[in-house]
Amino acid sequence: VDGALFAMCLLLACRALGWGACPLNLAIDHKTESAIRRAGGIPAGERLILMIAFGEPAAPQTRVAFSPRRPAAEIATLHA
């Protein structure tokens, strides 16, 4: 849960800076994860949960997928 919340905040920060960002599924085996941890100096007691690709768009007019936000009342119910 903590990793997912951190990743979400990092993705939102990238967006706020005008960068493109995409969370990448990390469906890898233990051997590959160990190699990545060694290359990155990540302690063995920590697990990789995802990778994030990010950077500046190739051109300012680059088209990206966008989903409009739905009104809160449409997706949430208040039980008083």
C-alpha cells in the first residue's frame, strides 16, 4: 500500500512538472529482480513493485490519452 501511494504521488508530480509518466508492470522472476537490485544498489530486504518510465514529451503537441474526471457525486455515496 505504501509503495502504491508513493508511486501515485510520484506520477502526479511528474504530471505537474509537465513530464510524461507511465507505470510499468513488474512481472519478473526472482533472478531478474535480484539482478536489478544489485545493479541499483537496492538492499535484498526491499522488493520491487513497479517501474515508472518518465520524461519530457517529444514535442509539446504530443497527443496523449486522457480520461475526464467524473463528478464525485457520480462515483461516491455519503452514508449519514
